[in-house]
Amino acid sequence: MQNGEFEPKLVGFLCRWCSYTGADFAGISRLQYPPNLVPIRVMCSGRVDPTFVVKALAEGADGVLIAGCHPGDCHYQEGNFRAFRRYPLLLKMLEQFGIEPERVRLEWISAAEGEKFARVVSELTETVRALGPLDWKGRTAPREDGVQQGKREVANV
Amino acid sequence: MSDAPQEKGPRFHAPLRVGVYVCRCGGNISDVVDVEKVAEMAEKLPDVVVARVHTFMCSDPGQGMIEKDVRELRLNRVIVASCAPSLHETTFRLTVMRAGLNPFLYEHANIREQVSWSHKSTPDEATEKAFRLVAAAVAKARTLQPLEPVRVTAERRVVVIGGGITGLKAAVDLSRRGFGVTLVEKTPFLGGRVARLDKLFPTETPAREVLAELFEKVQNDPSIEVLTLTEVKGISGALGMFDVTLETAPRGVTGPLDDPEKVFSACPVEVDDEFDYGLSKRKAIYMPWKGCAPALPAIDFENCTKCGKCVEAAGGKGIELDGEPVRRTVKAGAVLIATGFDLYDHTREYGHLPNVVTLPQLIRMLDEEGPTGGRLVWNGKEVKRIGFLHCVGSRQVAGIHEPPEGGRLNEYCSRVCCTATLHAAVEVRKRFPDTKVFDFYQDIRTYGRGHEDFYEDASNADVLFFRWRVEDQPVVEEGSSAPLAVRVKDQLSWNEELETDLDLLVLAVGMVPRDNRELLDVLKVPSSSDGFLQEVHPKLRPVETAVPGILLAGTAQSPMDTVECASSAAAAAAKAAAMLWSGYIELEPFIANVDEDKCTGCGDCLAACNYDGALSIVEKEKDGAKVKVAAVNAALCKGCGACVAVCPERAIDINGWTLEQYEAMVEAFVADYDENAEEQK
């Protein structure tokens, strides 16, 4: 925490071919963005199992970025398309857990789009900072009355 | 390899001993990240035996330090935190290998591109992020298993796409290195655009002599198969083992004709001759030029009416009007794209004007075998005042030039046109001393060896130069006393507005990327933002595309002159040979792996897999019963992990990038660390 302000912890799953290289390119271009996101290199955005995202959130991350090649540019033909199809389901599931879908973002970032990478990380950091800590365990813990805490609960807050 | 113990022996089963090496990168990292602190904290991570800092880890002393530690401290996992893995991951894999460790027991942490260079103003947070990356790398490294590269047999054949000067040169070079070549040309004839040139700068060698030499070599070489009228329709497999599907259209002419001229004149169809860029006509059955290869006429079935007059004239011999396209598959280790360029279409800006030709058209006119027999005439009149306009369709600027509908501006320089223009201008002055030559340019870029001579020759030959600024584009209109008038604000005479009457204006049209979307969709190679095909790295890997085993050369990659095309062809041929030389290909071992105990043979992974044959469901004997399980073809699997993400049993995984490893990394990322603790969890 800096000046007592909440500093979100973000995990980024970046495809090895486009987005991870795009993130490197942001560095090479000396673009500055918040240090909150820690990147994990993945072979393909299509490899990002929804459980990776859930795992990250459950273990203490406040937000997740999934970034892959632009549609049509996938190194593995259509892996990013799979990521794209899976994403809405993931958001729906998170919503049912009472988790704001804005915490998880899917973006297409090419190896040349360092600027976009820096912008997306900055935006996601601000979005999650505004939402506050996720507190997965608190939100998903069974309540004493046995009712799973969910969307309605969050809406009542 | 050294005689150091191999980790596959008892040592691999020994307790984990992790070494962490944090690089300062000469200040690139250490000016922002507190590398000493990162190392100090890393040393407290579980199983970490040693953590050290070095100013340049990639230097010989840096690598030597790691090798020494691996041997003396009996390390069995190594992490280097330094620059992007694209730069030095392989370097350090080799470092640990030299010390006797399996190279895949190495893990890389990127704390330069994605930390120090990106978080300069927040050094504390940058240091924390660097440490988290190291912690995650340690977490992953603790679960790494030794892997062996996948070896597949490499096909010693290369498919070269494009029979222009680049493809021809590459084919000859490859054959001389002992490789089979399938040279695929879409049109009925080899030679491409160079066949339509007269003399080549800077040596003034006749273009078709150069081609004739290459034709002879290619056609007489038993290891080069030339397929004209052929296109690539499909590709599967990978580096070393592609299956390339080719489709050959019928030529119409199946054998030599006794009297070709008689057959041609019998044809009632007349169309624009593309060989002369539309300046002349040809028949539907034709040969473009005397020395063409193959020296067999072809029928242009797009325009042929199948009236049968040619068959009659040929006496029923050697012509077949009802041929069908033929498909076949060729096995090849690599594919070389040499598909060339298109010319900028100037008709949007200049199509409405009379007496305008492109530079390639003028070159045809200057050619003694060309449409005017080498005379400088237009519409029957001798050309006495000729102008050259540079940069038509090159170096376009937003706000000044309009992109075509749905298209892009050509912001690049086409490189060839300045010298080609001056070459032609000098030629005109030499051969037609009564013709005045005017040159309208924004910059003269005669960059190549010997090119500048043409600029000097043009100046000495009284070519009159006018220099315009990009914001003051020359205005070309129909003239009152001559067919055309060009108005320029001329920088060379202090921005005076000058008007020049012309009989003929020559447009130095630039090169544009070839419109062959269909082929590129098949090959899945990326284009650069200018539309030309993109190499992996302009200096380090200049002839490779992002698809391993698919190489590129010539003007498919960027504007080049013939000299540059030839050297790029030679480079691509050498690269293809280097890739396939050993007869086998070593692939990254990051491929799918099935846990047969967990696999239920449901086939979800198969449905998710993008690669034909990479996964299959096979029957196996298990506890006396037959069960179905997924099986991986190591040579075809690319390791994308699409299968892992859909497996309901978590039975399939990618070696080196396992679910367990990702989870370990995620945990390490988000864990709470206490920098004062005795030991981190």
C-alpha cells in the first residue's frame, strides 16, 4: 500500500507470441505504467483455463488481464477465438459469485502494441482500485445461515 | 557437453537446489530495481541455495559464475532474472546445459522490459514486482522436469513460391546445396517482372540475359521441378515436414507446335498484353517473349473462347482445350515465399489525363523488343519533351494524400524508383538527344552501390530537375500548347512556380504489397503495417516469418531492386538449408502429455485441437480391459494448450507449462512476503 491507498494486485496472462512481446515492446519504448500487474507468459490466450483466473482471484489477486493476439493473428490459428468464446462464460460465473466482471479483462494486444498494453494495464489498475479489494474468501465463504453469498448481497451493500 | 553428472541420474532425485541470478544489466535494471534486495529476499525462498547479482549476467564471466555454481553447489534448478526471454532465455538454457544440467530445468524472469524500463518513477514497487517475478519463477522451477527436444526427420525439399528472379535464384542456390526444389509459378511463364526490364542498373546487364542463365540452370537441373500455372492451395505440417497442396491449371498447349506463329495468328481473340503493361495486344494463345521459359506457348483460358481455330491451325497436334486443373501434395521441409510485388495503381490520380505512362511502361517502350521497337513515340508522335514524376504512390502523407477506399497510405519509400527513373532519363538523353528531359522530384534517393552515378550522369546529360515539397504536390493538367503541363513550386529556384509543357509524363509508380490474400491466408504469415510480409527480426532473423520453416525473400518482403532480391534469395536459401541440413529438426519439448490414468477418452481435447493429427484417441490395454485414451503426436503438437483448457479430467497437460506450474506461479505472485522474515514460504 502506498500512502495508505489500496494498491490492487493484478495478474496478467499474456500470450507468448503477441501480448507478452507487446508488453516487452512497451518497456523497450520506455512507456510507463503502474507496476501492479505481474505478467505470466502463456503459450496462447486459448490456453488460459478459466480455473487460472479463478485461482488467481481466489488466492488474492484483485483483478486479472487475459491478453492474446488479435483475431486472425493467432499463432495457433484460432486459440484466441477460443479465449474469446470462453470469456463471457467466465464473467457470468464471476457475477454469480458476486464478483464485479470489470475485474477481469480480455484484450487483443499485438507485439507492436506496446502503447495499448501500457494503456490497458493503467486502465485496469484504475478500475480495480476504484472497485476496492476483492476479498474472495470473504465474499465466497458460506454464511452462518448456509446461504451462499452472491450477487444480491453485493447489490445490497 | 561436459563430463559433469547428468541430472537424469540420481542427482535429479536429489533434493531441490535452486540458484537465483539477478542481473543489473549495467544499470538498465539496477538503476530502478534494488537487485541486491531482490537477491537477498530470493535467497530466503524455499529450496534456494544461492542468490547472486552480476552486472552483465549474459557476459562470459556472468555465465561462468552460473556454470561454476551449478557444478560446485550441485544446483539442479536455475533462474536468471534479467531481460526479456526473447533475448536470453536460450542463452541461459545453454549455460546450464554446459554445466551438465538439462536445459529445461532453467526458468527465466523478465525484470527489465516489464519492470525497470516500465516503472522508473516507482523503484520500491518495481523492486517488489521484480521479486514477485523471481518468486514465481522459483515456484515454477521447483516443479520443472527435465525434457528432451522432440526430433523429427526433415524433408530435404523446399517449395519455392514465385518464379521471378528471387525464386529462380533461391531454387538454384538450394539445389547446389543438395536440396530438392519445387518451384511454383502462378503464371504460365517464369521470369516475373525482370523479364519485362531492358537493362539492369547498375551494371547495364540485359535483364533477359540474366534470366536466360537462370532458366538454363533451373530447367536442366534434375533436382528442381518447375511447375508453372501452379498455386499453393493448402499447407499442413510444420518445419521439416510440410505437406503442400498444389493446384496446376491446364496450359492448353501440351507439346511443341510446328508453326507457332501460324497458330497465334489463327486466334481471333485479342487482349491487352500484360507483358507490355497493356501497351500492346496479344492473342489468347501466346508466348510473351522470344526467350521465355518454358518455351512452350500457353492459352489464356480467361479470354479463350474455345473456338478451336488454333487446334485447326496446329493440325490437331499439341493443343488441348478441355484440360482440368490437377491437384497434388508435395512433401517439403521448408517453404520460401518469393511472390514479388504489385505496382501502385495511379489511375485514381492520373487516369483521366492523356499522354501519361508509368515507368515500367516507358521501360517497355525503350526496349528494342518492346511495343514501339525501342522508339520514343506516343500516339504516333515523337516525344520531344518528356517528364518524370517521382514518388507516385510512395512516401504518402496523411492529410496530403488520400488512401484508396478501404486501403492504406503507402508511407514507405519504394527505394527502386529514383535510380530506375534516372537510369531511364539518362537512357532517353543518350538515345534521343533531341528530346528534353524534365525530372520532378522531392528527394533523390540513389542509395545503392553505383546508383549515384546515374544521378551524376543525368545532371551531366542536361536533365532538368525540379524539386517539390510534399505539401506542394505538382499539378498535372492538360496543356494548351502541349498535351500536358506540369506546375511545380520549385525549391531549386526559391519556390518559384514553374510550368513545363510535356509530350509525355512518366510516373515513377511505387511498389505495393502483392494482392494475394488467398495465399497468405493459407500460409498464415503475418504482414507488417505497410502490408509487405514481415520478417521475425530485421537484423537477427531477416528472412524468416513468424511461422517456423516459412521463409521470405525479395519484394514480397519490402521494395528491393534486383541486386537486393538476389542477395535476399541467397540468404533465404542459405537459411532453409541451415534449418534442414542435419536431416532432422529439434522442436521445443513443450508439447501435450496425457496422463493415461486420468484420461477417459472423451475426445474433448480432440475437438479443441487446431492441428490435424496432433491428437488422436487410441485403444489401450489397461488392467486387462480395452480402454480409449488420447495420444499425442509429438511432431505435430505445437503446445498451444487448447486441449488442456477443455479437459474435464485434467488428464492432459503441456510439458514445461503445466497447470501445476501455473498455479504455483499464481500463488507466488499474490502471496504476502515479509522482507524481514528469516525464510519465505
